[in-house]
Amino acid sequence: MRRFTLPVVLLLLALAAVLVLAVAWARQGAAGSDELGFAVAGEAREGGLSLALAPAVADVAITEARTPGRPLVVIDPGHGGKDGGAPGASGQAREKDVTLLIARELRAELARRGRVRVALTRDGDVYLTLDQRAAIARRLGAALFVAVHADSAPNPSARGATAYSLSEVASDADAALLAERQNGEGAVASAPDASVRALLSDLATRDEMDASADFALRIVREGRGTVLLRPEPHRFASFRVLRRSGAPAVLFEAGYMSNPQDEATLLNPVKRGQIVTALARAIEAQAAVGR
């Protein structure tokens, strides 16, 4: 029987230990390759925030219509949580509170009518990124998406509501500036390879853009005579939250928080109800077209 000296034995033991560790590491790597790949994919999707949204979507309540199978409308109250949005002229209100009031009242009105199903992206004072809001609409399979906001301008005399639809080219400088401000809210970067694929896959089709424009025009028509509208109330630009919602989508600016009269209108339940009624009628009409 061949005998080994102590140094040789120690060397062989060390080599055996290294081999065992290498095999164990390889097996763990093979077993965890999906997990690692999942984590990387998750990071990439975090830019689109589809993966991170599972808990948020699970908490979204859907108000059913009187008839099963009706289209689902997702209403997105702008801002929330740490993002207060535009302050009111009086200093007593913030945009995030006004948008939530309108969204809740719009949900109640649509539920009363019973022709569509309704969900809110947020039903409290919570912060969501733009991608989270849009991803909720996509995950729920929204037929329509309405982002509710209240505008602000350096000129305190600026007044009136505006309905914005999606377009590659802005209708005017103000629309382009608004889209730039909105798109910067809550933007999240991610790995470029996966985020580019996500953005490309989520690009709105020409049909969606046309439907969004039709939807905005319906809101304008329903609002005339009861809701104070801006001159040329239908405008358009490349809004990130509209582009990624996966449905005909409109960003509705209900008025100017920076204008005392508009702020008073938005805080008045009766006058706010006129805005809500116009939105509800436009939503039902657009949902009927899409069926």
C-alpha cells in the first residue's frame, strides 16, 4: 500500500475540499439560475414596474356594473403621498386632494349608472409612479384610462378645463411643457436593454391614438355649457402615463389650482359634480363605441 507524507495528504485534502466546494457552487448556480435570471428580469421590469406592482394591483378594488362583462374604466387621481401636486391659490388645498375627490365622485356616479366597471389607481393619499399607474391599467385590462389632474400656471387669470390625448407631436408649447412636467413625475430608470424592449412593446398604436383623441373630444362636447373650458380645450402631447396605459387614454385637467375661481369651483361639491357628470357621460359613450 502506497503511503503519502503528511504534506501530500494535506494537499490532497485541500484539493478535495476545493473540488467539493466547486461542485456545490455549480449545483447551486444551476438550481438558482432561474432565480438569478428572474431577479435580473425583475430589475429590468422594475423600470416598467410591472413586477413590482403585484401588491398594488392586488389592492385595487373594482366596482362592478349592473351587467357582467361591461368595459372596465381605470381612473387615475394624479399625484398623492409625498407628491402634493399644485398648491391652491388659497393655500388651503392641494392638487392631490382635489384629484382624489373628483376620482371618488366619478366612481360613485359611474357605479350609480351601472354601465361600466370602475377602478381607481389609488383610493387614498399614496404615492405611485407614472409607470405604476399605467401598469395597473394594463394588468386590469382597462378599456379606458382617465388621468385626473388640476392645472397650475404663473398667470393667475388662466382658467378652464382641458382634455389631453396622446400624440407623438404636441399641439402647442403649453401642451409640450405640461407633458414634460408630467413625464418627469416618478420616472424610474432601469437596465437599458429590457426597458427599451418594454417601451417598444408598449408604444401606442395609431388606433389607440385616434381613440384617445375621440375620447378627449367627447369629454369636451359633454362639458360644453356646464363646465368652464379653456380656449381650444382638446390638446395633445406625448404623455408617458397615457402611452403606457394600453388603452384609449385621456389626461383631464379639471381647472387651475392657481386661479381662485377655478379652485373654488373644484372645492364646491355642486360645481365639481357638473365636471363629474360630464366625465361620466363621455366615459359611457366612449365605452359603448369600444364594445
